[in-house]
Amino acid sequence: MVPSMSRKGNCWDNAPMEMFFCSLKVERLYGIKFPNRLSARQEIIDYIAYYNSLQLHSALGYDSPISYEKEQLRNAA
């Protein structure tokens, strides 16, 4: 992975990750007390799987990332 940094005062590179972490906290982690790190880790892994496969994204025309990518591959072929 290569980190991406824009110029001073330009925060566009960080916006998608900030939105993801906001969604993670609000939709899945808010108010939950985990008994241990393993439980918290598993909950985050489950959310990432959901976020990448099922959750609809407005930037993708209200499609899930996986189905959007499949559609793009079909159109490219």
C-alpha cells in the first residue's frame, strides 16, 4: 500500500476513510461494551464484510460495492 497525501489544507484524500469510520461507529459500535478485544475485532470484521458486500452506497448509484464492481466487469468485457 502506498499512502496518499495531498497538499496542506486539502483533505479530500481522507474523506472516504473518515466516512467509513463514522459509519462503523454509528451503525455498529456505538454504545456497545465488548468483553475483550477478540469480540470487538470480530464485530469490526463482520461490519467490513457487510459494508463491502451488502450496504448500498449513494456514490455507486445506490448499489453495493461488490455488485457495482461485477457490473463494471460485465460492461468492460
